[in-house]
Amino acid sequence: MSPAISKKCEKVLGKAGLRRTKPRMAVLSALFEATKPLSRQQIAEQLSEGAPDKVTIYRTLETLVEADVVHKAYLQDRAWHFELAHNCTRKQCHPHFTCTRCGGTFCLTQLDMPMPRSPYKGYHITHQQVRLEGLCPQCS
């Protein structure tokens, strides 16, 4: 882990009131280095040798989600994908685009999606996640 990423991890954990543990630092560093949301398995692979076990990674991710440091971005192939929460709010995550040909998923942080109001009586929308599908520039 680079010193710059280590400082970012420490700052995020401190701001969230979480202790700086080796698993939290490792998981956060993997997410800071990522260019897209990662599954638990992808995080474990990125950490390679000396990585926390799968259960520790799962528990660490859940703690970071509860502290609003990390978001569950979307569910794909029965696996949650996680990302840093800095581009999202508690009520709304930025949209994601998944290419139907290559399977790549991309964050669309510059795309603003208005929070909808439910036209149905009794339904109160509290959180929005948008996942768009189509062809990425390389596949189209």
C-alpha cells in the first residue's frame, strides 16, 4: 500500500470513528485503487498474499457499509459489488453502466438522476440505485 493511499485510508477511518485495523486498511486500499466497484472475491484477489480470510473481508465490508464509508453498489451474478461512498449519498448512489457484451461495469459519477416520487399510494422511496445496460464505447 502506498503512503498516499495509507493516509487516505487513515483519514476515512478516523472521520467515520473506526479503529485503524489491518483488514480495514487492506480493504479500503483495494477500493481506493479500484476503478470500478469490486466483489468480495475481487477484493480478496487484489490483496493476494497476507490478505484477510474471506469471512474477515465480509465482516470488514459490512462494518464499512454500516459506517457509510463503503456502499453496496449493485448485485451481479449473486455477488454484491462494493465501492467507496464518496460519490454517493445515503439516499442515492451514482448510476452504474454495465456493458451487455463485455460485462464491464463503469461508474457514471457525472450523470445526475433525479430521485423519483412514487405515484402509488403508500409507497415511500428511501433509496435509489440505478444500473443502466447497453454497449460500452469499445464494444459498440
